[in-house]
Amino acid sequence: MFAIPGLIVLVALIYIRPQEFIEPLQAVPLLYLCFFLSVFGMALDLRLRSTRVVASPQLPWVGLFCLWALISALLHTPRQLAQQALVLGIPVALYLIIAHGVQSLKALHVVGGVVLAMALFVAAVGVHQGFSATGCVLVDETVIGDQASGKFDGRPCTTANECYHGDAEPGGQYLCERIGLFGTNSISKGRIRYRGVLQDPNELALAAGIGLPLVFAATRRRGSLTRSALGVLTLGIVLTCAILSRSRGGQVVILAVLAVYFVKRFGLRGLLAGGLFALPLLLLGGREGAEAEVSTNERLECWYEALGLFREHPVLGVGFGQFGEYHYLTAHNSFMLALAELGAPGMALFTIIIYLSIKIPFLALRRFARFKTRGSEAALVVDPMAQVWSLALFAAVVGLALGMFFLSFCYHPVLWVYVGLTGALYAAIRRHDPEFVVKFGWRDLIAVGVIDVAILGVVYVLTRTMLS
């Protein structure tokens, strides 16, 4: 399939961001070139009839979500419309290419494996950073929204005060942080992170956590010893990454992923087993004391501000990408961000997209459960890998949905990669089983309404009780 090579490089660029630490690449529009190659490859695949157009269940809702976001941008900030369209277009393009350019289980296995490799790569860089020595970082004050971006000046340190002596840059601002690979450095006295779209420790922990179930699918066809070794290695890297990032949201994601697998294998008793596996994370990860209290209060204040903006602008919101104009921090909750910026319709459309991304692998698992044998009724014969990937993506998106409750992830490329993977799973299954259809009906609409009301209720109660 000609779409796959360009897509693989595009996914790698989104995660690794080599253009940020390899100077010659900065002059090359790599993202746009790979996007063009992927679209051109899709066109070739359609022309050669190696693939056919299979619209994913999320497609109309993604279209409506984008349209509503652009309408809000047009009404609130018309001069920024082109820029906002580009910000929204890159992640949505990822979804479109993955969901509609990957239409076989073999291709899904390849692309899913690449996503796994990228998640492990950035997590491993973070782990290495967490055990590295500390050094003086000269803060780059031109970088907006990141107070720790800078360059290691080559001097070791134990405290930031040491960096202002000796060969210090006059008037420069210094931090003493752990120095990692590819020009990365930690933040907030040792919290590991990557760079680009994963420069926030919480986002790094989330990306690593939702990559965990992919290893079980990507190594399914390998020998049991190799599979076990890779599984243990991956689990170790992901858990260590979550601990060193001190991300409580990352803990939630990993717990959710493990819970799905243990419940699938052992029923409700699996929750206890999953808890035992996650015990080191619970004991060593996250933040404590004054730092944790400050972080919690900041997050609650962001939610409170989002609710206030919703009350003032219930339908259209304050405009796509405009939350930062009303508050010094982002919303720290994807659903609250959509509500504040795009109003109630925007939140509903966003929730529908996530809902369908969970429903696709869930219904696939239920359908496969009916066809465990090749009896007279079970004329359907599906590749066992379809069930493996359905479980992996179900666990990943469940973990992602819970993690997004604490992060502003509405327009994050990693989210749309996984939305695209569930769409690709749908196309791959329908290639073997044309009767597999995932619809969105009135019951689903009611369920989404209940979910959104529940989210609003939880946020309202938390902000009123804990900030009083």
C-alpha cells in the first residue's frame, strides 16, 4: 500500500520532532512533504484498487467538529482563521490518513507497531533524562508557553544559583535541570519530558501509557519468550516514565489500561491483580505536599474558569484557541476546553468522536466473542489479530479518555492518531466482515448527553467544594 511509507514517516515526525534538534532539517517542510506523500499514496491505492473508500464512523462527526471550530474562529477571531485552520488541520489530517489509508490488518499491524515504537522511544528518552546529571540551562525567553525551554551551556550544577556565576550569560535566566538526549531537559526540579507536542511531563506520561497495550498486539505473532521479554521491557519503561514524570494523570492512564486487560482475563477479580501490578506506580509516582496541592488548585481554577466562560457563551463558546486569552493557563481538561471554546455543541461533538472511538473496538470484541468456532452459524472467519488489536485499541482509548480529563488534548496530534487507528480497525474488519457496522443512533446520543452532564456535574461539585 503506497500510503503507508509516507504515513509512517509522518507519525515518526509527530512524535520525535527531529527538525527541532537537527538544524539542517529546519529548512525542510517535512510535515507537509510527508502529508503530501501519504495523500498521494492513498490516491494511488484507490486508483490501483488495492483499497476502497470506507468511511469511518467518526468521519461525519469529525467534519462537524471541524466546521463548528472554524465557525467559532471566524466569528470571534476572523483575522486568525487561516492560522487556526492550520492548527486544527494537522491533527485532523492525521486521523483522515490513518483511518482511511490503512484498510487491512497487516497495514494496521505495521502502523500500530510504528506508533508503539515512537511511544517507547520518547518514553525511553525521558527515562534516560531522569537518571542523567543536572546542568545549567539558559532559558530561551522567546519560547512562549514553556518557561523551561533553553539550551544546556555545558556547566554542571546542583542548584540554580550556581549557574549565575562563572561563565553565566549577562542578564540570562538559568535553571538547574537534568540534561537529556536530543537537547531535552527536565522541568520543575527533575520532572522528565520530551519536546515538541510532548514537552509537558503529563503529556509524555499519557503518550507512553496508551502505548502500553499496543505492545501486546504488536508482539502477538512472536514467540512466547520474545513476547514476554518485550512486554516486561515495555511495562518497565512506561512505569518508570510515569514515576519520573510525577504525573498523576499518567498513573490514571496506566491503571485504566491494566484494568481493561486484567478484567478481560480474570473478570472483576482482575481489578485486584491490576492494582498489585500498579502498586509501585502508586507508591513512587505523582507529586506530594505543597507542590501537589498547588497543582490541584491550579487545575480546579482552570475548570472553574471554563464553567464561567460557558455560562457567558453557552452556544458558540469564546472561540477556537481562545481559552488562553481569558486565563493564564490552559483548561487542563479536554472536555472543559471544548465546552469553553466551542460551547455545548462543540463539547457534544468532541465527546461523540471519543465515544465512537471506544465503541468501535468494543463492538468488535463483542462480535468476535460470538464466533469462536467455525460452526454452521459461524460462517464468519476473522483473522485472530483483529480481536487482538480490538482489545489493544479499546484499552488505549479508554486510558486516553480518562487521561484527557486532566489534560487539554482536544487538538493534540496523539489523540487524533488513536482516533485514526480505531477508524483503521473498522475498515480492516469490514474488509473481512462486511456485515460489521458501527452506527450512532438515538440511544448513543442520549448516552453522550448523560456523559457530558456527568462531566459537568463532577467538575461543578469539585470546583465548588474544593475551592471554597
